[in-house]
Amino acid sequence: MAVLARAPADEIAALLPALPAHDRLRAPETGLVMVRGRAGGDGTAFNLGEMTVTRCAVRLGDAVGHAYVAGRDKRQAELAAVVDAALQDPARHAALLRDVIAPLAARQQAARDAEARKAAATRVEFFTMATMR
């Protein structure tokens, strides 16, 4: 679900062979959630701020799919929910992992790697010479 939540709607749609017929249990809707933080990772929790989130719930056969995505993209939320429901079908599970989730994850990893290379290229190495006076 993390891969689907980070993937743009166009990329998800391009990898789906066809959007299966589904019923909307909760149409895509946008709202705010409070983001909490902790000082130093283990300190007292505090409210960091609000974040826009879109959620959707669909029924595909007997399975119910849910999705929460950052931002306001209602199509992305619905596509992610449909894929979530389809992944619960053992007959579709392996094919969806291979044809949809794996390519999206590979693209996201490639983007992270490219960003890391870009940041590494600007890294400055600082050192101190203790014996120099």
C-alpha cells in the first residue's frame, strides 16, 4: 500500500490492464489529518501540523479495498483502493505484484537513488587536523 500511496494515478492506471468493475463504499474524499511528531524520536509527542489526505473504500467482489493517499488526488485514492481489493483475490495477487506493484516500486527506488546521487555529488567533507597548530 505504501508503493500505491506514493505512485501517481497515471502510473497506476498505465500498469493496470483494465479497471475492474467495483462498487464505491466510500467515494474519494479529501480532508485533513493531524501529523504528530516526537523530539529526538523518543520524546513527548507534539502536534506538528495538518496534512491533506484523500481516502477511498471500494468493494470488488467479496473483497473491500481501502486507500489513504497524501494530497488531493481522488483518482489515485480510488485506483489504490481497487488494487488493494484486487490483491486480496488469490487468483490476481501474484500477477498484480509482478505487473503493477514491482514496476512502481522499482521506479520509486530509482527516483530515490537518483536523488541520493544528486545529494552525494554536493557533499562536502570536513575534517580537523588535531596535530596542526
